[in-house]
Amino acid sequence: DTGVSQNPRHKITKRGQNVTFRCDPISEHNRLYWYRQTLGQGPEFLTYFQNEAQLEKSRLLSDRFSAERPKGSFSTLEIQRTEQGDSAMYLCASSLGGYTGGKGIGSVRPQHFGDGTRLSIL
Amino acid sequence: KQEVTQIPAALSVPEGENLVLNCSFTDSAIYNLQWFRQDPGKGLTSLLLIQSSQREQTSGRLNASLDKSSGRSTLYIAASQPGDSATYLCAVSRGGANSKLTFGKGITLSVRP
């Protein structure tokens, strides 16, 4: 278990440029989540993949944002035409879908987070 | 819409003190609750996960409790140490096919030597 890996750790770019972040989840995890965290706030959900399928997108994810998870392995998050308000920490998390056993619905397995990519827009 | 509240935003205690961090949520239809620790500039480390059918979970000096009916959870830290200084966040999941987390803003804990 090498943990969730995110690259780059820091990205500084000028307003209007495009940026792409990468997330490598824990190898056997089929679920992958992207969150955004601004200073003094908790992370906010952006989008979620089960294997290669993107199953939900938050209203926070404007049309300038796109995420992919080809082949159900690593994921990329791209922001086009960056704006000042995009400055934040972008966090990726992964988990196993399913149950820990017994009855119930949904996943009770914890989400494991990477160290994030900090984006600064000049 | 689920809202998660953590008060106070910051807490400072002397080393060795036992302390309780509070978390409240508005929608009791949760499937699980997770407590995380976040060090400055870092990602989140999962501390404890409590399923909605459980009342508490323990790991070492940490004990988390859950009262769904009142929409509250507490994280108890015994014999605090300077190394416990960090931001502690709670998050709830509604479960189902997604299980996305809704977070509070966190409590920044400082343990003074």
C-alpha cells in the first residue's frame, strides 16, 4: 500500500492558463474522488469515479473543469482558462467500493487522501 | 442540504490534558462519519470511521462517538501531546452508490508543551 499519490505538489500559473493535475490511487481501489479545499475551509466534493465511469459532478465543477480516469486507474483533473478563484488545494481520495461485510448499502470503507496539489494563480 | 459544524475553530490546551472535539450535522440520514487529521500543507489522514449503526470507535488514545438522533459526534483525545497539534476535521457520508464526504471546517488544535 503506497498510498494515494498526487502530482505536482505545487503549481503556480498565470491567470488564463490551463493546468492539469494527476492522481494515482491506491492500486486496488475502484473509487476515486476529487475535492477542493480553500484556506480555513473543509474540503468540498468536486467529482467521483467508480472505475472509469464518472458518476457524479458537483455544481462547483464549472465547464472549465474536466476530469478523466482512463482504464479506471490514475485520474487527471484539468482546469482551463484558470481564474483567481481557482487558487486552492486540490485533493484526491480513493476507496474500495462495497461493504465491509454484513448488511447495509453503500461503502463503509474509509477514503484515503493524497497530500494534494496546491494551485496558485498569479 | 447536509451541513457539518465544528466549534470552536481553534483550541489551545496544555500537554497532558484530555480533550473533546465536537462535530454536529444537520441531516441525521448519514451512513457513516469519519474523523481526519490534517497537518499544515498536507492531505488528510483518516483517524476513525464510525458506521451509522455503531456508537463509538477507538484507536489508541482516540475515541470517537456518534449520536445520529441528535446529529452529534465527539472525538476524545486522551493525554494530549504536542504531536497531536493539527487540524481535526469530521465528515459525513450519506452512503449509497457514491459516499462522497461532506466536511466541517475543522478545529485547529494546539497542544502546548
